Amino acid sequence: MQNNRHTPTTCNAYSLATCFCLILALCYSNSSQADIYKTTLPDGSIKYSDAPEDNHNLSSKKVDETEVTSVGFPEQQKAKQDRKKPTEQPAPKLKEIPYNQLNIDYPLDGEIFHNIGGELTVNLSITPWLKKGHKYVVRLDGSIAGGPSSRNSIAISNVYRGEHTLTAEIINQQGKRVISSKPIKIVVHQRSAIKANIEK
């Protein structure tokens, strides 16, 4: 017949394990049931602790676990306050693309005109594009004859008989020259009124 009685060694082992579990349960129970006290300090700040204040000028009030969990201890509050906000970085400035080239597309360099009545239209092109606030200017023999204009087709006057030099410029909002074209030469032949009358 099998003997179901435990040996003394087995009983001692069970007893030790049981005692150990009871000690752990008691420790957990004491730590989880510790009282929390809320004290309002003279400067208006709130202090939480596991014991009431000894100072008779201060009143400590026992609070429940829910309030402490939602508010947190002073160290936690200070840590939140000290947590630095992410520094706002200024938006990066777009790099300004410079002009590559300004050209006079019309008239052509060395082109000869007859009897244009002093009027001429100059067509321009810019690479990459005309920037906001910038304007085209056309010079005839060094003096401004057309513009400022945001249009790349500019009519100029007083282009009479003889050889002339045309240049184009782009100016900014302050009127400062940003880029210039290469100068071109044109020749204007004007039929004289006296000769025209003789031929009639």
C-alpha cells in the first residue's frame, strides 16, 4: 500500500514557500495602500507626499489614488514643465537663381532699316525667367528709349537716320541694373524729303 504522508523535508519546503508568498503579498499590500497627502504651500504650489506636513501652518489633505495618478508628484510636474518644447526652425530661404543671359532677339545685329519713321520694336528674351518686381529697359545710344516694362516686346521712338547702338537691361525694384545684354548695331536709312520731291 502506497504511503501518502509527506516526509519532514517536503513539509518544510512547502512551509518555506508559503511563508515567502505571504511576505511578498504583505509587502505589496502595504505599498499599494500607502496614504498620499496633498499640501498647498504658501506660494500656491501643490505638494504630494506619503505623510502629512509637520508644519502646523500648513494643512495636508489625504487624497485618493485617482487624483495622484492624474496630477502626478511634484517631481513629475517639474519634469513636464522642464521638458523643452521643440525649437521652431525658420523656413529655409529659397536660393535665388541668377539670370544666365539677356538677349535682343530683334532687331538683329547689323540689320539695316529703311524709312521706319523713327519707330522700332525691340524683342527680348531672358533665361531662366523674369523675376517678380524686375523690369526690362531698352537703351538707344546709351539713353533709355523704352521701359521699364514687364513685357519683353518694347516699342521705342526717335530711331532716325544713321547708325545706332541698342542694349537691353533688367532692373530690380530699386532701379538697380541686374543684367545687361550684349550691344548690337543697327543702321537706319531715311529717304530725304527734298530728294523725294525731286523724284516726284
